[in-house]
Amino acid sequence: MNHRRIICRATGAVFTIILAWPYIAWAHERAGESGGLLVGLLHPFSGVDHMAAMVAVGLWGAQLGAPAIWALPVTFPVVMALGGALGIRGIPIPGIEFGIALSAFALGIAILWEIRPPLAVAAVLVGFFAIFHGHAHGGELPAGANRMLYSLGFVIATGSLHACGISIGLVHRWHWGRLLLRACGGSVALLGVYFMVTRLT
């Protein structure tokens, strides 16, 4: 058996475990908490605006390069968890849905125009939008679900979306990749405009 087959089988086994893990964990949670982790893992995938903005964080980080490539995807989930805690406690923040749509637009424009602010400015911008995303997740905590497991689930899922954006963003090293990345940014910005308009009407 050659190395390529070994790698393919190992990769397949890892993906099988990853896909099965939420259901295994779900089956072993205590009664009354059965939906927390699984629902948390799936929640960031429930809205295109959420997904677009979270992937865009990874895209922008990859476009900016080190240290932004890891600093932005770390900043977002940390601040998002704080926003989630506010949502779980029912502490209101105005304009949550519009803020989510605005985040997709702003991040998309940053990628399209290859905006390169100082790292601190980029992190503050990403953290600001993370509050809206976190609050939306926390505010939709299912009744009876374990708060900690639910929060852990949406943080893990968010990290996976950032990783997806980073993986795509690595094409930035080539000229055609830079053009592709800017096109992705433009698409995310257009999505943001669409969602902003729908939330204002």
C-alpha cells in the first residue's frame, strides 16, 4: 500500500469521526440538554449572512498576512462569545440583524479594495462585528439546551468557517489568486448590501 492510499484512508477516517462526533456527543448528553452542542455547531450555518461574514474574516486575514492571518480569526470568536453571553442573558443590543448584514458588506469591501489598516484597527473592526453575530447566536438559545455546550458549538463552527476562509485566501500569493480573492470580497459585499436592504424594508 503506497503512501497516497494511506493518507487518503486516514483523511477519510478523520472526516468520518468529525462528522459523527456531534451526534455521538449529543447521544451522551444528559436529558434536557440534548440539543446544546449539536444546535450550537449548526447554528452559524443557518444564515448566509453569518457564513459570508465569518468566511470573510479568514479571507481578509489571509490577504493581510501574518500576524493578521491568525489574530483576526482569534479575535472574532473571543469577542463573539462575549456577545453570545449578552444574548443568552437577554441584554438587548439595537440593530443586531442590520449589524450582521453590515459586517458582510464592510468585510467584503475591505477584501475587494485590499484595505490594509494597522492590525489593531482591523482587530477592533472584526471584534465590533463579532458582538452582533454572538448576540444573535446567544439570543436563539433553544429552551432546555446547555448554555456552555451550545456556546462551545457555535464557537467551534465559527472557527471552522474562519479556517475555510483562510484556506481559500492562501491563493493570494499568486496574481490570479489576488484577483479571485477580490472577486470573493465583492460577492460578500453585494450579499451584505442585499441583506441590509431587506432589513430596512
